[in-house]
Amino acid sequence: MGQGHPLIDGNKRPAWIAAAVTCEINGVTVTATNDEAYDVTIAVASGELREVAEIVAALAPLVREG
């Protein structure tokens, strides 16, 4: 969602919200600051982070179990 263009205008915010909600549903609390969320979202949208393992590694310090 963050790299494609499913919406006419603005895919990055919905992509971040989808990721955060998925974390919360699965018992993982998102602790990212706005700046951290922005950095990860832009990295995914720009293609800097492309592989799932890379995205997981970038998100790991921004969440906590429970």
C-alpha cells in the first residue's frame, strides 16, 4: 500500500495507519514518535525499504509487546 498507488491522493498515511492497527490487533503497541513513523513510512514509500525483513527490522525498535 505504501509503495503502490491504490488511492488517488495520499497513500503513506493510510499505509502507516494500517501497519499500526495491524500491530495493535496482534497485541503489539506502537511507541514510535511522529518523526520515527514518518521516517519509516518514507523509507518504504521511496523503496529504500523493500523487503519484508527490512521493514520488520525498521519497525522493531518502534514497537513493544503488549
